[in-house]
Amino acid sequence: MIDQLHADQEIVVLSDEGHLWQGAGAWVMCLWALHNFREWSSRLASPAMQSIAKKIIYLISANRLTLSSLLHLRGDEALLPVPDETSCEFSPVHR
């Protein structure tokens, strides 16, 4: 099923419960996953606001390099050198 969604062309979000979102709805769910942005995700969840959310995401995406420069964010090249002794431990969240 997910192959038919053309995930290489438009964002797809799949929840742990199997719910699926694509496009603007998926971006809204990404915002909801970030605790500090849940109020924004609630505001952007209506169909009328999702079109605005999609435009904002595309605007940010199209200008990401300029925005990164203005915000003094490091590029991918600066993030690549990671010390060998660094390890991440994964612990599942239990609810």
C-alpha cells in the first residue's frame, strides 16, 4: 500500500497504530509529534489551514539553505565527523 503513495514525492507519516497521513496532514502530524508545537498543529489541522501549512513547508524547504545561513546553522558536512566512541542507546517508550 505505501508503495502506491509515492512517498518519494510527498511526505508520508505512519503512526504506531497504523494511521496514515500524506501531504499537509503529514506535516501537521510531524508538528504534533514535537511537544512544543502541538498548539500549532491543532491550529493547522483544519482542511482550510492545511493548505497554508503546505505552502509554509514548501517555502521553508525551497529556502532552507538561505535560512540556515541566516540562522548560522551548520551544514551536513559539518555534522558528519562523529567520534567513534559515540554511541546512542535506544530505550523504547512505555506508556
